[in-house]
Amino acid sequence: MIKTGNVASVLGRWLNTNLNTPTIAECTVAQDKDGITVQVIGADKEPWPIARPTILANLEEEAGQRSVALMAKFDLGHIVADTHMRVNKGVFVIVVYATFKDGSGRSNHLYREFFYPSE
């Protein structure tokens, strides 16, 4: 179990504010006895592999409460998505750095996506 920071702020099912996103449609962050898990559903509605993120201190404290940020890597075969996640003023923000490894010649790119709680 995580004992520092405000883990509760990142837990839950989060839906992308952009219905036409090219990357992540939704993200579920859960906690179990071994720590945190992140399950992403891509824009194509396909689930990504479940990740166990690295938990970081979020140095931008919100409302005087120390919170956490998450860093997770997803290997989707043709692409690797390095992600950084945190809550800012009630909005779940995921920054995705996508690296293509399929030899297609496509440029690597960075996305920042914004999510709201599903409930």
C-alpha cells in the first residue's frame, strides 16, 4: 500500500475530454495490495497492457495536499508509449511520448490529454 501523498486523487476511471483523441479514450487507476495499476483503453477501444507505474511525488501541491504523479510505460508492439499522469485542479492529465519502433519512418510525438472522472 502507498502511504505517502494523496493517492486517492488519481484513483478511478477517467474519460478523455476529447472524443476524437488519437491516443487514449479512457484510463483506470486502481490500488491493490501490491500497489497501483493503470489500465488504458486506446482510441481504437483496444485495451493496452496493464502497467504498474512508478509513483512520484507531485511537487505542485493542490489545495495544500501533497499528491502523487504516475509514470508508466506501455509497449504496444509497433509503438512504445511513455506516460506521465497526475491530477491538476480535479483534471486528470496524461502526457504521452510515443516512440515508433516499427520502421515506418513516422516521427515520434508528444500528446497531452485531459480526463474527467466517470462518476
